[in-house]
Amino acid sequence: MIIPLLGLLFCSFLGWAQDEVYTLAGKEILVPKLGSKQALTSHPRFEGFIQDMFNRQGDFHGPNCYNTALIANGYFSKTAKRYVSPEEFEEILKSNFVKVTSPAYQDIIVFDARSSRGHAAFYLGDDLIFHKKSFGTQYHYRITDIKNAGVVEENEWAPGPADDSSQQMKWPELGDLPKDYYRRISTQPMVLDKRLAPLVMKLEQALVADLGSWAIGKKWGMTGEYLLEDLVKHGQTLKTDKYTAGLLTSLKDQVFIMIEEVYFKRARSASRVMEEICIPEQKEQLFGLIKTTGKLLGKDDQKIEAVLGKLEAQDRSRCQLRPLDELLK
């Protein structure tokens, strides 16, 4: 399975930095390098999320540069840590932000703005940014200057022989590429397509709740991943609005990332992994979401129960049945 690479890979390139002393809003601050025992200088602009997360790795796989910028900006709550797709990010910017010619404190900077738009950061002022380079837990929440946004830092993660090198952020010219600056003008929640809104809200709430406990395999499994993949396609068939499509893509990619990183990168056969997580150990939540999907499609209880039974009875080492396909038959 391949997921869009813009937000997934470009938000995960490396850079280079050392212990630095900067001046921010007239106050000298020490920004420790990775692995340093020094503390980040306290500053009013670091209170809350930035102070809590600086120099920490991600709590789980998924939260990326777009998510970090939106939380630091205050558009997302601190508990809304998850993968944000490029499509969702762009729709949020269009609806709640305005483009400005130069950045001010609390703005969001989009790097490589004329091409990939592959990285975003929260602007602290005085050419300093707060960001997270990638969705992986190997990357830390960091403060650096704009010119070094894509430079590999000292002691930063580098892929080993068994790692996927494409997940490394090594983009030294990033800070010199064209940039767009966005200022928040609204905190209005985005509006979902009414045809899918109840289901999508349930999906997002359940997923965010499960991420912190790393429960994606046990509560979503491959069947949950299939459900989200096919809901993205179903949304395309319905010609849903871009935000609903973008949010569904975010949720789908978040489940993919967690299952891929936690299960399929282990040195085990794919069939054994499939057998283990085809139907999640704690299936009640997923089956409830499948029931909600069935009702949304106008299916009766008998049809929905038949689909659930078929999913449970399948050869789990192959795990080929897709719940939306079975509901639509």
C-alpha cells in the first residue's frame, strides 16, 4: 500500500545544528542540541505545547510537521496529535488562515511553497521556528532558525542498514526555497459532508483516543485499515468536498503508518502478521464502526451481521475481505 508522499516524506528530511544561543523578542535563549542535558530557556512564547514537547520524540508514529504547526498555532488542541495529510492541511489553511507577505509570531510557514509544500513550521519570531520533521517517533520536536529547517542536526536520527532511508529528512536547501506565510483569522471548525459526517467524526474520535495507547493493531487491525482505504474511495465516488476527503485520507494514512511501523517492520512473515491483526483482538469498536457504515449505506441488520460473520470466518493469514466491498455486494 502506498500513501501520498508529500506530507509523509517531505516532512521527514534531516538537518544540521548545534547548541545555539538566539535572541527572541529581546530575550537571549539557549536552545540545547539533541542529547544535551541543558534545559531550554523559559520564554513566554514557549509556554504550553512548545515547552512540553521541545526535544521530545513523538509519543507515537503519525504526528507530522502539519500537525505540529497547527497545534502550536492553537488551531488544534494539544490532544489532537495525529497524522495530517497535505490535503487536509491545505483545506484548513484556506478556511481559517490568510496569506500574509511576511511572518509574525504565531504564523505558520509553508516551505517550498511553489512546489511540494512539503514542510510546515510554527513561527516564533526573529527567524526562529518550532517544528517536527517527520511522522516517525525517531524525530524530535525542535527549535531552529528558518535557514536550517531541513538541515541534519547533530545527534539526529539517521537510517541504519535495516531502515527505510526515504524517511530521512535531508533537505539542506529547504530554508532557501520559496515560502508562504499564513495567519489564523478563525477557529471555526471545518464542516464535513453531511452524508458522511457522523461516521467520520466517530472514526476520528476513536482513532485519536487509541493512538496514545498504541492500540491500532489491537482495535483496528488490517480490517480497520481496509475500511478506511475504501471509505476514501467511497468519498471520491460521492464527490465529497475536499476537506472531508482530506480528513479521511489523514485517518487512513495514520492507521497505515502505525500498522506498518509497529507490525510489518518486524522480522516476521507477512502472513503471520496478517493472521495476528486481520481481525483485531478487541473487535467491538471496529465492528461498531462497520455497523455504522452499513447503516449509512442503507443496509439492514441481517446484511450487516452476515458481513461481520464472513469477516470473522475468513482465512486470516490472507486477510483478503474488505468490509465496504462486502457491505456493497
